[in-house]
Amino acid sequence: MSAAVSRFPSALASGQRRGGKEASSSRKREWAPRVWEGLDCFAWLRLLAVNRFAVSPSHWYIAGIISISSVMNFTLRCLLNGWLGPQVRHTPVRAPLFVIGHWRTGTTLLHELLIRDPQFGFPDMQDCFNPHHALLTHHFFKRYCRWMLPEKRPMDNMLFGWERPQEDEFALALMGLPSTYTDFAFPQQPHRDGVLDLSGLQPHERRRWKRLFLRFLQEVTVRTGKRLVLKSPPHTARIPLLLELFPEAQFLHIVRDPRVVFPSTVNLWKSLARHHGLQKPRWPNLEEKVFREFRVIYERLDEARPLLKPHQFHEIRYENLIANPMAELEQAYEKLALPGFDQARPHMEAYWQQNAGYETNKYHLSPEQEAEIIRRWGDIMQRYGY
């Protein structure tokens, strides 16, 4: 069966593909900094130790670059703590609005639309890829280091830039917290269970996770001065823990046909391992990882629903968002009791129109793959009308 998706107006939605000369030009530039260059020396040593220092010989030079940058990151963190530490520690964080959903369901598109609302701030790529010193080096990187990034992401041609919105999960991984994102650093190694939903963490690890996550949000709040809208698929499986930090947090959940989500997620992890891994990108159990984590995400989400008040949670179908974006967003604002949609709407419409004419990647499932998706995820597909 073909799991193709029709055209839709979003340059930044998951799985997009841009045609013409610009796509050809963007494909020519393959190089980009490795995300692990944002680690500090202690987090880098822990990552190496947990994975038994199993860096492929062909990637030793990358490990050397990361080692050098990790010392610089630690030094800059010390400078930031000395200069801005008291201000950060005393900065309150308003309960965020979390955009949640499985990878490749349209969380990026939804996030991009919401941040057009002037009332919201958000973590950008500098915050998330340089979390140890972003508050200190924001202006320097945005002014002088644009050359370090490719114009588009390698996995889906998504626009890149230090000022672009980004997933805070990258920041948490680079701060040394347990994260499923470290799997693609060493795809051939066995990985720790209970990291996606944080159920495998010891009590002291949970306390540390909450402390560093709050610290990260305080730093972003110092920079933006606004209520934050965050986007990270792993948060879909962590709602009870997030409510411990922010009892009034709100969650906007987006779903998409799993027959599109599965191959797109497999492609995502392959691309991340290929471009950011420290081993040759062989991932023997990748499809099993995708099947397993999909169920973890939706089972934990269902367990968390009774904890949420009506104004704290709303769901959007990706297909409906694409068909009628402003109507879906207006309904979301109404259900979540968010003010200011009339003021935000022109900015959202302008973004939508500016990015019209793009086409999603098309994935083709074998009959065996489709049968396995239905067998493993059929109850969830039925629940959401797929």
C-alpha cells in the first residue's frame, strides 16, 4: 500500500520535500556540525562510558572535535553561572504550552504556527544545541556563525538557522540527562529501557531531570520574557512528571495516520544516525524501536488523560490541520482558553501563505509492513479514526 500524503502548504512540516533548483542546491551541502558538539566534558565522558567508548575508527576525528568543544562548553557554562546565575535562578517560569505527539505527526508545523503568536516565546536552535552557554553566546552565534549550519535539515529539507524553533529534548540530552535521542549517537549499542517516559530513572535521577529542565526553561525565559510554547515528542509520554513541575501546563496533541508515521520515523532515525552518529550507521533493531516507542507514547498519554482538566488538553488531527489550519487553531485556542487568537491570526496566515506549495515525502509500505503496523498499532489507529 502507498502511504502517500497529498500536497500541503508548509515548508517546515515533517517529511517535506522541496522541488526545483533549491532542493538540488541544498542536497549538495552535506556537512553540518554534529549535535554532540554541544555537550560539556562531563556529559561527554558519561555518554562515552555508558556506550563503552565504542566510537568507530572512521569517527575518531569527530570524537576529538567533540572533546575539544566539550571543554569550551564547560568553561562558558562557568562564565554564564558567574555572570547571570543569580538572575536565572530567580526567574519564574510560567506554565508552558506543550505541543506533543509522536515524531513525524506534524508537531513541527503546529509549533511553527503557534510561535507566530507574539505572546509566546520558544527555545531556538541556539538554546537547544548550545544549552550550556546559549544565554551568554546568543548574539555571537546568530551574527557570526550562520556558516556553521546547512540551509536545510538533512532528513527532510527543513529550514535550519540558529533562530529557528527547536525541540528542547536536544538540550536535555546535551545537558547529560537520559534521553532516547542519545540512541542515535551509538545505534549499534544496547540502550537503556525506560528513558522515553523516564520510568527507568531512579529517584535522584528524576530530581536531577526536573532541576535541569527547569533551569533550561528559566534561561530561555530570561531571553524571551514570555510564556513558552515547547515542542518535543518525548514529552507526550511524560505528562505526570511535567505536571509536577507545572500543574497548570497545557498540552496540544497532534495525531497522524500511523501508516505514514512509521516509515517517516524510521527514516528520521536513520538520517540522524547517519549525520550525527559516532558509529557506522547500522541499526539492526530500528524498526522494533519504532514499534515499541509508539506504544509507550500512546499508552502513557492515555494514562495521563485523567490528570488533565478540560482546558489543559486538546487534540488536533494532522489531516484536519492541513485542510483548514485557521479553523483548527481557533478551536484549539477556544478549548484551551488561550487569549489573543484574533491578534495572532494574521501572523499565522502570513506564515502559511509564505510556505505554500510544498510537498511531503511519499513512503511506500510493503504488504508485510502494513500488516505488522495494523497488528502492533491497530487499536490505537482505530481509536483515532485511521
